[in-house]
Amino acid sequence: MTTDGDCGRRPADLLLTGGCVITMDPRRRVLTDGAVAVTEGRVAAVGPTREIRAGWTAPETIDCTGQVVLPGLIDAHGHGGHALLKTIGVDSLSWWMRIATRTYFEHVTPGYWYADGRLAALERLKSGVTCAVSVLGSQPRSDQPAFGDAHARAYAEAGTRQVLGVGPSGLPWPREVGHWTGGATYHRERVGLDRMMAGAEETVAAWHNGADGRIRVAVTPYTMVPSLDPSGPTSPDRATRLTAQDREQSERVRDLAARYGTRVHTDAFGGMVELAHRLDPHALLGPDVHFQHGFGLSAREVAILAETGTSVTHGPGVVVGALRGRCPVPELLDAGVTVAVTTDGCAPMSSFDLFTAVRQAQTLSQLQLRDTFLLPPGKLLEMVTIDAARAIGWDDEIGSLEEGKAADIIVVDTRQPHLQPLHMPVHALVYKAGGQDVSHVVVAGRVLMRNRHPTRVDEAEVIAAAGEEARQVIARGRLDRFITAPVWGTSRQSFPDPVPFEE
């Protein structure tokens, strides 16, 4: 209904008014008393509150007085499956990857992936993450398209954005896999690269640009060069040749991505980049690629990434990986490479909280290079908003609050002791805020969380269903062996008995 007071004002669907708006637009404007108008899922206007109120009217207004408004955070690398395995195996990280991979390749059902996706999407939503990459498993599992379908469906129902990563697992091919029918009957088989690629294609065809464009699918092989060390750098004297399987993976990944117009995401470490660039005509490098980790990259590899336009995503909370080498984040940035900070979440001990991740990224680089001036707060906030959007190839739509872009917006409640007084809003977010401080979340113009309460999903039901599915997979995989007691009264973990892992 239009009243006399609305005359001359344009209709919007939603207004957010009175907040400190951090736009992340090309001018990096920070509006002390700012507002955002949203129409048909897009940002219609950003400006001072008085101007937006004078020019726009809407059926719903969110009063953001005393709060900070900014683009939704983007987690450019994480894992599906991990949300239901939180803390399991955390006391023995050298075994953790084998625990997780064995679980995903032998003991899961479509119901597991659906419950995991619902819980992960909810955790990310409540942490202000409006778009997230989810690799399906630790090593990706694509031989059963029903798994990817279940996970994508969970994110679609939650209302957030997702880039689902599916593709071939690491070597050896073929590999033993299992799956459960009805949660009771177990089937084992051997699957090779053909089956993995066919399953990945089925998921890409079903979900890429699905859910009104909110779901995308990236072709995601486990690593850039599968014959090299999949968990750390390979020294130059060993990274000397590509195998036939290396070349076949690259060629088939490139072909699938090209046919569907999607992107490539993978893991890579020092040694892989130079070897692939030098010897592989289908190398997984270029502006349509972003890769995770980058520990041990050489100066030459940094130059290759800048030359090819390849993006890097950096998970600073990965303790084991960081001990094996350094991701040269400052050098990459200085060379012009797009770098995003990621959670790599959320197991065994990390979360989906990007506020925590940016602090870890800063601390890690500063300690490694003994330079407390590295990665200032403005750059860190860019690395989980506009830079992260650029890394995943979605910066034309998300990552900043600009007229015409998708209305993905979060509100951080800074009316709290640990965030007051609010002298410098960007600094406060980077150094003091946490995911639990996010009060409202809007994705594609829809309010998905209002005053910490999700609007599209039943939080208690999601958590209960996830707990039940976790109990089932623990029983199927005998994961209770890795539920350990805390260690008290000593400075270092010890293992009087072997870790109870059976091949």
C-alpha cells in the first residue's frame, strides 16, 4: 500500500538502515550511518541512511543502528562430510586423513551427505558465510552421484550459495569403495577414473547453476598432479616427470569443465605448479582455476601463478600442512595473485568461522616472516569478501555491496563489550569479531537469519538429525575407537599404545 508519505519514493523489498556500511566496492567506502535498499534479490542502492530513506520505501526495514553491515563472507575452500566428524581423530592428526577418507569411501549413505550438508550450511549461515566451497569429502568422492545430489540439495534448502566440488580422488585408480543401501546393506566395488568422471559429470549436469543460480559445481580433482605427494611439497629432484595418469586426469578435467562452462578447483603444493606448467598442455592453471594450500611454492611458481592468472586459497588453520612448508601469501599478493583466506573447515578441529581464519592467517604470516606489519586488516577483509569472490569466479555477482549485484549481506552486532567502543570498524571486525556476532544474514535478497534465528530451517531439527546420522556412521565405521579422553596434567600428548587403525 502506498501512503502520502511514500509519494516519490521507489519501492524496494527490504531496507537495512542506520548501520556502519562497509561496502567493499572499488572505492572501499565505509558509510558511518549508511543504508542498503534491496529489490528483486539485488542491491538497488547504497548510501547514507537519510538518502535511502528519502528515496526508497519497503515492507520490511531492518534497523542496523549500532551494527556493521557488509557483504556476506565467502569461504573459498572447505569440505563436505567433515561437519559430522568434528573432533574425531583430533588427537592423532597423522592418522586423521585416513580416518576421514575411509569413512567417506566405505561407510556413508546419501542420508549422511544430506545431514552433513544441512549442518554445515547452518553453521556457515550463523557465522555470516553466505557462499562456500564444499569439496565432497577429504579426497573427493564422485562415483555415487546421489552423494553430491544430497549435499547440494541441503545447501539449496538452506538458501545460501555453494560451490560443490566433485571429481576424481587421488591415486591409485581403480580404488575400493563401498556404499550402504538403506543404511543396512553394504556393497563393495572397484571404481576407476571413468566411473569417477562420469559421476562428476552427472552432478555437474544436475546442479551447476541450480537453485536459481545459487549452486555451482566445480570439477575438483584431489590434487593438481596426482602422482606427487598429496599432502605437502615435493622437492625439485622428485618433481621431475608427469605420469600418464597425471596427463589423463588433467585432460579429462579440462574437457568436463569446458563442456559445462564451469571452473576447476583442486589442491596443490610446491613442485606441482612448475611441473604441470612445464610439461602438461592441459595443466590445471589459469583464470578459471583456484587451488587450496600452496605450501612450499617456490619463487618461480609464484611467478607462474601471476603469469597464468591462477588464484590461491589459503587455509591457515591446517596445522600439519603448515608444518611442512609455508604458503608465501605476501609474495603472492605482491606478485598480483588473487589470494583468499579459507577455513578449510570444519574438521577435525577447525570451524567455519572466517573471522577466526583471518586472524590465523595474519598471525601465521607474521610469525613465519617475523614481520608484524604483514596482512593489514583491510587486506584481510578483502580476502574473505571481494578477493574470495574473484578467486571462485563470482565477483561479478557477490563480494561487495554495489548497485546491481546480488544482495548477499550480513549484519554484525557490534553493540557488545568486546566490540565497543567502535573506533575503527574494519579493525574491530578483523581483530575482535567472531561468527557468533552475526545477527542478520541476507542471501539473494532473502532474510535467512534474523536476530540469530534462522528463518528457513528448523535449527533444532537440523542438529538432532545430524546427531543421529553421526551416531550411525560411527557405528558402521567403528569410529568410537577414535573418540578419546582428554589428556590432563602434562605438556605433551603421548601414545602408550598404537593408534587403533586397521587397514
